[in-house]
Amino acid sequence: MTSYCSTHGKEPSDTLRTFHIKDLYNFFHWMLRERGGRIRKARTLQTYWNTLTLVRQLETGCYSVDPAVQVEMCGARQNLAQEFKLSTAKEDKPIMRAEDEFELLKTLWESPDVELQHEYLRAQLALMIQLAGITGNRPGALRRLQYKDLKIALLPNCDGGARPRLVIDFTFEHTKRYLGGKDANTFPVPDIPSESCLLLCPQTMLLGLLFADDAFAVPDLSPAELFELRIPPGKRELRIPIKQSKAELPLFRRTERTNWLRERLRRLGTITNFEMPVKPYCFRRGHGEALDSSSHISDSQRNLILQHSSSAVFQHNYLSRYITQDTQAAYRGLEPQTAIIRAASGMSRSIDPRRPQSLNDQQLAQIKKHPEVVLARRIRDRLARQARACHTTIKRSSGTREYTEYRHAQRNYLRTKRVVHNITLKQVQTRYREEQPIDDILWQLRGARQDTAQTTSAQAISPLSSERRRVLSALLTFAPPKHTGDQERRVEAIDAVAALCKRQEVTQRKVCRKKAACSVTSRKGDCTTADAKKAIEPDPIQMECLPTQCIFCMGNLELPVSHRTKQFRDRSGLKRHFFRKHLQYHDTKERIRCPHPKCNDRWLEHVDHLRNHAARVHKTLT
């Protein structure tokens, strides 16, 4: 609104206070024209209208809108949608059920294509997915969960067993406050005896994160000792307290932005080969459907859990338009075929490993030759030549009109290239969806054998780390036939997750496709030469480093020697790398081990002590 008012010579506060229909129509028309086709849905106008009314409330204190203005704006939005050819089709509302979540989590742990900056983030993402499914909370409530919102306790076994049951209470304080604050809901999550697979178990993931954070108040508590605890005589519970110093810390410290979760889920769904995009609200809709179908939960309890004022909210916004009940059986008086209907309405139905998820070299070359991309690139190159002619280099032209025009053209070129890439990929996927079933049927009718092998070699090039393989094996280990080995299985899974959380994933620098292919074929031939040089060259890892070398990278044995001994451009670059890549996952007041391989596991009191030690002993300044 401020940009619109400054362009048309209006006062923003007066325009918001009067709220004339003419100003509102002109504002939305100006916004659609300025966005240049980036708004494609008519329902986006409704979202902007809701946001504008909230801004008006905050800026002017006017909480009511004239009913006549509301009616006229409804017609204005329809006219604008027709004028700018906005789509009025409703978006699909996919439902993420437990079996779909299983496929998603399996891909998260076993696929080498799911790259995260730190393995702690992988465990956090897995726990967020599990909690989104079993609690149905909005992503904002999930990411604001703190240690003080957890209550871990042992309760007596109601089935008469000797071992008590572990119950974790999750209290969600930070909920949606659009129409005022809501009361906090507490979800008790007990362990499931002899659970067939721990991949969907949130207790395993949460306890692994807590042990990795050293969050328990009991000193030196281990997972094995936790499961050996018993309730004292005369008591009905035994609480396992968390340190008061960590009470205010968020549980998901590196997922504080909703965009992070949305982008990771979208990428994870693509790697899992779901046809529809995976979004945070898919889990909330799946949770709502499970509550609605359960005979143990009433409509009032469902509204309380989902924090809805009435059942109309769930019916209008959460129910899938794909009918999930066997209406044929109901009409003909037959037994409903629940299993096949559930499979037909689930997201796992669309999994296809052969669906193209990226463009090949030929298609990428065609994008560079696209007329819009060529035009945007020519404009960028022309402005770059002008900037170099006036200021020798583009960097020296910073702050000038030529530099501003060049940066605008560069962003426009990248945006145009990205739009053309997405349109081309969507066309390729649409063509595959239309033609591939015909090819599959013809293959079967002709009696030919179809090759279903995967063409990707990512797993061969980027194998999983030993810690990640250990977690995957522990989570996918089936329950023993008797209760004897269930406790050991859970202890192993928690230990594996805690060990993985201390590992930082090694991300290899991406190279062009031809070089990557050549490196795989020539790796065997280079081994003999490398072994010969290794016998002659001295040890590249010395106690005294160069001033711009990172001691954390030197201690990472997973990296090649060239990466471990890398020198940064200057000390400021080393300092940024030191804090952003390594120390952002460590509490500044906790003890930390010197990562340099020559220090022989020397422990330091805190982060500043480590920095002084690095400057004094290793001669590297951070």
C-alpha cells in the first residue's frame, strides 16, 4: 500500500482509514499489473484482501469494514480475476496418512539425494513430520515448541507388566491467534509395546535429540539406564526432568522459519516420487481425517484438537474432495472395501520412480535457446558491457546507476530462466503422465520384458555414512516375536540417533555433468598415482596451521585432503565459515573438544576458549 500511495501521490494512513472502493480497486489493479503475471490464482486476491484489512486494523485502529465495501470488493475481485485471467480452480488437498508418512521418512533416511547441512537437522525434520501427523498442529505451533513444553515420565503398566510405560506430554502454547489467543493443548504420546517398526515412533527421535543435547537434569544418564528405571513404591509416576538452563531453548532451533520446513518437505516429496507436492498442511488434513473416521473421538473432541470453532471449518477447508468411503458398498448393502478405498485415495498411489524429476542435457540446452531467455541474457550482457566501459569492472561500479540496472537485469534473467525451466519440466511430466501408461500396456500386450531398473547412480557415488546406516538399520528393525528384545532395540535406535546428531554431513561441491561422469570412470586409474604420491609427500596436517585454515575441516576425516587444508580468502571469510558452518550448532557456554587431529581429544571450557586455543596453538585467527 505504501508503494502504491507514493506512486499516485496519496497519504497511506488516510487511504487506509477511508477505505473507498475506488482506491481499493485501483490498488489491486496496480498490484496485479506490477506483479507481471506472478499472481495466477484468484484466491490470492482474497488472501491479499484479508491481509490488507489486518494491516488497516494495526495502522489505524479501525476494526470494522463497511458491509457495502465488502460486497463491492467481492464483485471487484471477480472482475479483476476475469480481466487478468486468474485461475478459479480449487487446489488439490492431498492427505498424508500414516502409510504415506512411512514412505516419506524412509526416503529421508535412506536416500543420498536428501542433503542437509547437519545431521541434527535430519533428526529434527523427522520429528517434526511425526508430530505433525500424530498431533495435527500447524507448522507455526510445531516450530515454536520448547524444552519446557515437554514432560517425560514413567507411568505404571496398566497391562500388569514389570516395566513401566514411558509417556511424553507435548504442550503446544504458540498456536494460531488470528481471532484471538487459544488455549494450549497437551498431547500425551505413550510408547507402543512391541511396535513393529520404529520409523514412525516420535519417542525414539525425541529421546535421541535430548541425549545428543545433554538435556536431562540427571547427570550421565544413558538410554539403557533410562529403560532400567522403575517407579518408587507408593508413587504413580516418575518424572525425568530436563535441565532448567535449557527450558527456554526451542526444540527445533534450526527450523525457526516456516519456509525452511516448506522447502524441505517439497524437496522430500519430490525425491519420494509423489505426484502431488507435500506441504505442512497435508499432515494436518490427514490427522483430521483420522479423527473424523475414528469411533473413539467425537466431533467436539476433534474441534478441540484441531482448534476449530465449529465443524463447518473442518468440512469446508480440510475434507478431501476425493471421497474416501466406499459409497458403492453403502448403496448396494455390501461390506465396505476399506483397504482398497484407502489405497485409492492415498498419496502413495502416485509413487512412480520413473517419473522425470529433472531435465536432461538436451532439454537444458533448449532452455538457453528459448527466445525470452536469450532476450534477457542479451539485455544483461549489454548492461554489463556498459558498466565495465564506465568503471573498468562491475564490482567497481557498485552504487552507480549502471550497477543498479545491471543487477536488475541479472535478476530478471535468472527469474526468466527459472520460469522457463519450471514450465518445461511441467510439460515433460505431463507428457510422461499421458504417454507412459500407453507404453506400459503395449509392453505387456507384446510380451516384452520391461526394464524397471533405476538409472540414477547417486547411491553408488554418494554412499551413506556409517552413522546414518546405523540409524536406518535400527529404525527398520522389526520387533522380536517376544518382548525380550524390544528394550534393546529401542536403546540401540536412540543411541544411533544421538550419535548421528553430532555429525555434520559432508556435502560435495557440484560439478558439471561431464566432469562428474568422467570422475567416476577414472577413479580407479587415479588410485595408483595417488598412492604413489602419498608415500612421498609429507603429512599435510600440521599442528600449526596457516592463518586462514579451518581446524574443524582439518579434523573431518570424511573430507578429501584438498578440502581439509583449504585456505580462505581472508580472516573474515574464515570467521564466517567458522561460526556459520560449525559453531552455530553448539552452545557457546558448553565444553567443546578441539577438532584438530593433532590435539589428541583436548577438551576446552567454552567457545571463546576454543578460539583462543586455535590462535595460540594452531596459529589460526577466528
